[in-house]
Amino acid sequence: MKPTLNIVTLGCSKNLVDSEHLAARCKAAGCDVMFDSNSTDAQVVVINTCGFIGDAKQESIDTILEFAAAKTRGEIDRLYVIGCLSERYADQLKAEIPEVDGFFGARGMEEITAEVATATADWATQNAKSPKRILSTPPHYAYLKISEGCDRRCGFCAIPLIRGPHISVPMEELIAETKELAAQGVKELIVIAQDTTYYGLDLYGERRLAELLQRLAAIEGIEWIRLHYAYPAGFPQDVVDVMRTEPKICKYIDIPLQHISDSQLRSMKRGLGAAGTRELVAKLRAEIPGLALRTTMLTGYPGETEEDFEELLAFVREVRFERLGVFPYSAEEGTYSGDKLEDDVPEEAKLSRVERLMEAQAEISASLNALRVGKTERVIVDRQDGEYWICRSQWDSPEVDTEILVETQESLVPGSFIDVKITGSAEYDLMAEKICNC
């Protein structure tokens, strides 16, 4: 029998892409592969961990301990840990969780493949025709990781320490990967990296994200292209232009701003102050009509006063972001803030500020959703859930944004595009009815 490998992915979509590439390598070498965070029905388990912030690290540790206990009970044979947490804390983890058979870093794809190879009986069977990725997402959308690492040195962020410097994937490799994904039925491509706007600078001597987006849009079968994790400082004008003119590119940008207080932005080493941030937001909305902005804010960073927070809260209410997430600050060793600054904002204040921002955002989201009632929108069908079909518009990324619940007696096809009329709204979801195009 072929050995079965279960890959458990934690953290961001960039980790998910790494897991999908690992799955393809294992499949090509003779393993059956599954993605199930709750299953122990595999001989070998690989946990791809996150080590970005405190909550994510705790989730990774808890997951490792759960599967370590399953191994002790004899439910699995081998347990491996890869990814960001393992990159930073392998020595400590080895000492604390000896049940794990091997710890590998965020850049240890070759090493973990070789290790799993020695642990599985039928590994020698090679299949050169296997795809380069096995999707863990629904088959109609996929993430495309265009670079690894980051050259930025934001005061709070450990990613450069974990993932190393920015390294772009050659454009031809990305084009070939996307063509393969399209041939598998992928319709929506979500472009990701630690910093997508930096793409190409290391390989070509200039930023070439706009060119990449244009070439991806030319691939037959790809209908939507969505841009995530765009760094705000020095946002490229040619990317603005191609987003405005290329119909396949969703009018959507995920652009983490983190704060609006000048003192906080300086300490965070973000490279863009309050005035520049406001100018950028105004520019994007003016030059890309119909744009939905998703952003992330950070509360409780060292030195954040109540006045700083009130400025941030007023900014969020003023700008009315279509999508917004908030995280409380956690000190990370090796970073500027973790090593040089006192973590002086009480935990209670951090969490209270998160809650106040999200309460404001809930009101904003509800009012923006209400404005969509009565409008006709083109949506992609994701899945069926009870009596509803769950769909998304071009302004909504999977798993994190608004879902459109369509009640219909028809049997819809996931990955297909339909026209709907919005009939009702709530804080974060919408109701709709399918428009007959007979």
C-alpha cells in the first residue's frame, strides 16, 4: 500500500502554497496526500507552522502537541514540523517535544522531502508527469506566490529573520505555473508575497509587478486576478494603471497600513507617514474606480498612546475601508521593537483597542453592504451550504471577506460565474437571488 501523508497548514496563504508544492513532491514520489488538520488517518503527518505573532505561535505549538499525543497513542507513525515556527525555535522545540521526528525550517523543502522519503516504504516510485502543486483550496481558485522573503525592516516584523531577503520567482516560472493551474480548472488567481510590489527588483533591476499582472491576465482560463500584501511605501504607478485598465484584475487590493499616527509609523519603520498614507489611499480610490481596499491595523505597539489610538480610530471612520483586520502587538525577539523598545501598552488596553476598532469597522461594513442592496453583481460560486450557494464578488477574497448567500433551487457549479441581484445585507454578509440569463 502507498503511504499516506497528511499536511496540516497553519498561518497565512504563503504557507499554504509551500504545503501544496510539498504535496506534489510527495505525490510524485509515491505517497497519497491529504490536507486535514483534524485527521490522524495517515502514517506520516507534516505540520507547516506559523511563527509571526504570539497567537499564531501558540496555535502552532498546540497543534504540534495534539499530533505528538496522537503519535504516542500509536495513531500515526511519523511526525515532522516545518515552517516559520520551526525556523526560529527548532532547538527549543526539539527539547520540549521529543515525539517529533524532525524539525525543518521555512526554507527546508528539499530536506523535508528527503526525510519523508526515507520514512515511507513505497517512496521509490517516481511519476514525472505529476503536477508541481496539489491544491488544498477548492479547485477554482489558487494562490500564486511570486517571491519569498522581504527586504523591509519594519520594527515589529520577524519575517525577514525567518524567511530571509526578498527573492523573486522568475517570471517565466510563474507563467508556466499559472498555465498549469488554469489547465487544472483554476479561474481565480490570488497573487501573494511578503511584499508583492517589490517583485522583480532583485532579478531584473526594476519592479515588474505590472508586467507580471498583464502576462498573467493573458493566460486563457484565468478570469480573475487578485492582489494581496502590497506594501504602501513607493506603491508603483504602473500597477495602478494596469489595475485600472485590465478587466481581469479585480478592483481589490490588500495593502496593510498598520497605523496613521506619525510617531507610530516612524517607530514601526514603515517608510510612509500619515500624510503619505492619506495621499496614497486617495490616489488609489481616484485612479481605480470601484476599488475595494483591505487593510490591517496594529494596536498596542510600544509607545502607542490613547491619542495615537484615537487618531487611528478617527482615520478608520473617515476612510471607511471596505475590509479591515486588526491585530494586537506582540513582541518578537530579534526585531527592532522586540529588542529595543519596552512593551509598555498593557495587554488589556491592546485588546480593548482591537475591539473598539472592529466595532467601528462592523458599522462601516454594514453601511457599505447596505448600499449594495438592489444592485446586480457578477459573482463566482464557491460552494453549497445547506439551502444556500456561497458566492463572492470581485471585491471579496476567499475565507476573509464578505460572502454572498444565494438561495436558489438550481444546482450551481462551483467555479462558475453568475449574475445575482443583492436582496439583503448584514454586517459582513449579503443575500442575493440569481438572475436568469435565459
